[in-house]
Amino acid sequence: MIILEPGEEFEHYHSGASTSTLKEGTADIRQAGRQQTLIIGETITTPAMTSHTLINTGTAVTAINCGNHAPHLPH
């Protein structure tokens, strides 16, 4: 689980394909030059070795489940 404070961004990538699911709060995901708003319960898939940034766009803590068993690799 990735917890982000308001305004916080977390850029990373994985060695295998991954999924990001917004569990709480308001957030965007930026990958492959495209930014989109996540909806609670929605799952976005990111290809292996693709840098992606999770962005808390709200005023409260955001929780995002990152579904990958490979470690997070900082960008």
C-alpha cells in the first residue's frame, strides 16, 4: 500500500507489470506521457519497466494499492 500526503508524488517502476488501485482519497497517475484521474476501486495496469507517478491531488491522505510482487524501483 502506498500512502501519499496531499500534494505528494511518488515516481517509480517495477521489473514486472503492475496494477495501481485507488483505495482512498483523490489521485492521478502519470505514465507514458499521459496523466489520468483515478477513481476509487479502479485498477490501472502499467507495463514492466515503465516509470509511473502516483499523485495525491486531494486535501487528505490518499491510499493506493500497488499490485506487484516485484520491488518498487525508484526512478
